[in-house]
Amino acid sequence: MYEYPAASTAGYRYATNLGNVDTDASVGATVRLGYDLPADYGPPRIRPTIPGSDFFVPSENLGGYLFAGVQGQAVARNIFLDGNTFESSPSVDKKWDVGSLQAGATLIDGNVRLSYTQVFMTKEFDTQRNPEIFGSLTLSYRY
């Protein structure tokens, strides 16, 4: 059995969304540090943060890593904050610049992957009382 040495990877992401629900541009980066990093392309995560990957390769080796990432987003349109596109409706004064920070851990053993991600987002609109803080626990099985 070959054991992978400790390793680290860094990746970046940029994206644009253009539509009546969401129009924005974003850029972000994620860093991973751990064992058997080639087994996946990063942990799965909840949107609207930096997306991860549902893909992973089953491995005979126990692997895992810690990760951290940041993202900045320029928001032109968000129908959930701006209201209806074609007629007057309730809305709030949104912030055009939104940031997020995420951190977590992933463990891969054979066909099973367990990941936890904690996300911290800045306020998305002016009257929002607190920034968003949420987490995600994901258990994946590959067959």
C-alpha cells in the first residue's frame, strides 16, 4: 500500500452569472493542505460561495485535508433583494460588493467522503442585521 505524502494545492475560480434572477461577477481562491489530494477536486459546498466538486476517486488510502477559501462578488442584480423584474414589488437596498470566507475539513476512506464547511458572508443588503454564517455537512458514497 502506497501512502501519499502530505501535500498542498491552491486553486482559483472566476465566474459570471447573467440572468433575470442573478447577475454578478465573482473571483475566489481555495487552498487545501492534507493527504491524498488527487482523490478529489475540492469539497462540495453550498452556493452562493465558491463552488466545490461532487467528484472524488475512491482510494485504498485514507486521505483528508483542511481547506480555506475566499471569494469577492460584484452583484448587479439579485431578484430576491431587488424585487420583481417587470413590475413594482418589495425590495431592499442591496450591497453591490459581497465577500465570503470558508474553511473546513474533508476525510476520504475508500468509497466514502465526509466534508464539513463553515461559511462566513458579509451583509448582502443595507438593513441586514448580521452577516450570514452557515455550515454544511456532506456525506458522499461513490459506487
